[in-house]
Amino acid sequence: MAVEIDVDYRPSEDEPFMNERQRAYFRKKLLAWKDDILREAKETLEQLQEDSSNHPDLADRASSETDRAIELRARDRQRKLIAKIDAALQRIEDGSYGYCEETGEPISLKRLDARPIATLSIEAQEQHERRERIYRDD
């Protein structure tokens, strides 16, 4: 059952957490984000195919190759982001979306609105980052 949401709707602390309307809002936000990424990837692919000319000047060729490598690295990061978006959409479907994976507590709506793929509350994320700094190899 699809719930219609207003264009200017924003989830609020005054309503029950992760009600149908909030889930529909975040589903729509995640799908729009994914569509944007896929559209940009398609444009990049078209641009790379179009721009595959062989530059006679070595400096031009090097510059072109560097630009291409940077673009491909950005697209790879976005490919990984799509996997996170898909995982968030799956959590919406199974009812676990919006809850911290470590504590089980609700993740703040402000955090989810800013980062809809978040899986940890702010507190759990900060603790995770502190542990990471302590135990990382320098």
C-alpha cells in the first residue's frame, strides 16, 4: 500500500517513529538519489566514449587520462553508494530502517534526512570512529 506524501513534507519528532509516511518519505528520497547517481553514471559513460580521442600532444593525453581516472574513481565510489542505498531500501522493506545496528535505538530523523543511508546513531558512529582511530595501522 503506497502512501502519498506532500512535496514539502518533512518527518517530525511529533509523529510515531518510522510510520508509513516517514518510510515513504525516505524511500522516495533514496530512490531519487539512486536515480541521480545512475543518470550521472550514464552521462559519464557517454562522455568517456565520446572523449576517447587520441591526443597527439603528450601533455594533453596525460591530462585527459588523469581526468578519466578521477572520473572513474568517482563512479566507483558511487557504485558502492548505490549498494548502500539498496541496502537502506531493503531495511525500509523489512522494518529495520532508522534503527541503529549496534544499539537498536532510533537514529535521529535529522541524521537520516542528512544521510539516509546511515546505519548507526550519532553516538554509535562517534564511538566507532574513536575505535577506528585507536586501532588503525599508521
